[in-house]
Amino acid sequence: MNLLQKQGFFNSLILYAGVALGFFNLIILFQRFLTIEEIGFFNLLIAISTLYVQIASPGLTSIILRYFPYYRSDDKIHGGFVTFISWFGGISFLIVTGLFILFKEPITHFYQEKKGGSLLTQYYYYLIPLSFFTLVFTILEGLARTLFKNILSAFLREVVLRICTAITVCLIFLKLANYTSFIFLYTLANGLIVLILWWNLTKEKHFKLSPISEELHQNKKEIIRYGFFAVLSGSSFVLIQTLDTIMLSAMTAQSMAFVGIYATFFGVATVISLPAKALNRTSYQIISEAWHNKDQTKIAKIYHKTSVVQCLIGCLLLIGMIINKEHLISLLHKPNYVQYFDVFIVLGLAFLVDITGGLNIQIINSSAYYKIVTFFLVAAVVLVIALNILLIPTYGMMGAAISYLITTTLLNLVYFFFIKIKFGFQPFGKAHLLIILISTICLLIGLYIPRLTNQYLDFFIRSTITTLLFSSSAYFLAISKDINKTIDQILFRII
């Protein structure tokens, strides 16, 4: 197993472990030990800090990954590149922080009338250290990736931070902490993972702070321009993911309560995209290599295969959660979720549409047309803002969910037509129609299986029957040759 394969394997393990921990925190601990408003504010805090960092770090990760290899040197000085990045990031952060402090009064005053809005006033300044720690971690993680040392940073972000979060929530249950302590300790946990990563990189002496070289001085305008172009793309993508949370909190009287319910359903729905994330990590490199070799046939083949596999697995996961609605709601522990389950279905469909698009954005990003993605994403941000303004006042959470579904669908259609027109291939075919057919049949069967009194037995039987029916149909119809091959190998070993 070479270095890239090894890192891919461990990163996949870390990704799944992180999702499992995040799911446990959100579905089990948060629902039992925090109020709906507190859950909502915590998610709003993360959404704002994520956006804060995107604006305050003008494409730093992209700059590091693109330009560091040019300045890398054996003396570990690297032409003063680390010094340049530190100054650039620091100055940007100070400017954004100044604006953040300047607009505190109008922002907090606006939220004052909202239910749970006082939480933002109380914890407003926590966003500054939280965003600072996130920014520094982003820089260190980018530098670590250039050295092919990304396992530790992924482990700290996906696993350690979530374990720390779980511990702090448990302290509330044990009455050893309150919500203020929880926010404070969560902020400290972000600082802790920064210290660990910084210590690891400095211990091995990979970098030395030194004066910026003349060559780097001459190229800094080009680097900064690239950074601002990259942040436009990166911020747009983050905005699409977070604007619904921020606008929902600002445009509804229930504010934090609605955000708490919406963010919980959003978190559950992200499970649908998990297999796609794991698959995309390995496929991106293959596509980049295929572009380099001008092998469009290979790209078209991967495009189709990943779309089929992701759609197939995504449909099974979404069906499983819909037919087990009662069990999912009981797991969430709070009665507030029952009347809003339709919001989850719409969000689930949005994630399903996104993963069915396959590797569309990766194909464009690794081609000569990579810059066009930024314009598509900026247009999508404008669309999601307009849709939220139009739909949230009337439909509340459902409005935000519909807005996300429409934006995701249209964005994937734009990617689809761009690839079809420019490169002449597309991912869809007979397999997708068969997936829709068996998904519809399995969903109806799963919903109409008689309910059993014992909820655990009901969950087991309902899930088993639906999964076996779905899997066997997909297998005998040979929807995915790759999945069939994997099943054949497993059966061969068992038999």
C-alpha cells in the first residue's frame, strides 16, 4: 500500500468515525441534554464562524496547496512562504474582526426580538476566538497537506473535536457545567486541536519563520489575486450550505428553535451523502490523472459509475429513514420534530439529487474550465438568497428546505449541461430509471408493512425486508456491475 492509498484508507476510517460521533452527539446527546433553542444557537454559532473564516482567510488553503510547492526548500525556510501566509491571514482576520465588532449593535438588536435571540447577544464575542482558532487550524492543515501529513489534522477535526464536544455536553448532564461553560469549553477544544497540530508540525521542524524572499515579494500580487478568486468560490459553496441556517434564524419569530430543528434534520440528511464523500476522495485523483492523459473515455466511465453507485446507496439510505420515521423521531427524543418531518424528506431529496450528479464539479474543477465553477456557485448563492427571502416568511423551515432543494437541483443541472455540451458525455442511463422504479416499490412496501408493538422488532423486520428486497432487485437487474462484483466476491468467500 503506497502513501496515497494508505492516507486514503485512514482518511476514510476517520471520516466514518467522525460522522458516527457527530451523529451520536446531534441525535443522542444534544437532544437529551440541550434545549431546542440551545441546539439551534450552537449550529448558528458554527455556521457564522464558518462564514467568518471563509471571508477572513482569502483562499489561504488554495494558495498554500497551489503555491507552496514552488517555494518549498530543504532549509525549511521555503522563501518565507509561511511568514507571508501568516501575515496575510492575520491582517485579513483583523479587518473582518474590526467589522464584526463595529456591527455588533445592529446585529444583536435585530435578533433581540427573536425567540432565543438573546443567546447571540450573550455569546457574540465568543465568535472571535472560535473563528481565530478555526482560521489557524485551516492554515496549519493546508501546510500539513502539502507534506502529505493530513491524517492527524483529519483525526483532530473529525474525531478529537467531536469527542471533546460529547464530553462537554455530558458535563451539563452531570450538572458540572451549564450552557455558558459548554460554549466556552467548545471554543477551548478548538484551541486545543490547533495547539496539537502546531506542536506536531514544529516538533518535526518542517517550517521556519523567516523574512519573505524577493521572489515571493514579486509574486505576492498574483498570489493575493488568486486567493481572492479562490475565496469567492469557497465562500459561495459555504454560503449555499449555511445561508438557510443564518436566514432562518433572522427571518422567523421562532428563530433558534426553528434553527435547532432544521439543523438536526439537515445533520441527519447528510448521512445520505456519506458514501459519496468517501468515493469522491479517491475518484478525484483518478479524474485529474485522466485529464492529464487526455483520456475522456475514462472520465465518462467513472462519471457514470459513481453516479449510479451514489444514487443507489443514497436511495436505500433515504428509504430506510423514511420508512422508520417513528423510530427516528423517538430517537430524537423531543416531540417538536414530529410535525416537521416533511422538512427532513425535502432535505434528504436535496442530498440525493446532489450525489446523483456524480463527480460533476470534480470533472469541471480538474479541467481547463475550472474558473467557471466560481460563477456557477456565485449565481447559486444569489438564487438561494432570493428563494429564502421569497419562501421562508411564508413557509418557515419548509421554505428553507425547498430553497435548498431547488438550488441544489438547478446547480447540478447546470453542471450536467456544461459537461454534456463541452465534453460530450453525461452520467445518466437505463440504470437510473431502474433505481427510481425499485426505490418507489421498496418505499411503498416499507411504509405498508404492518406496525409491530415492539419498536425494536418493528425496526429490524421493516429494515431487513426493505433492504433485502432493494438489494436483491439491484443485484439481479445488474444495476451496478461494481457492486455486483463486490457482492460476488463476498459470497465466494462465505461459501
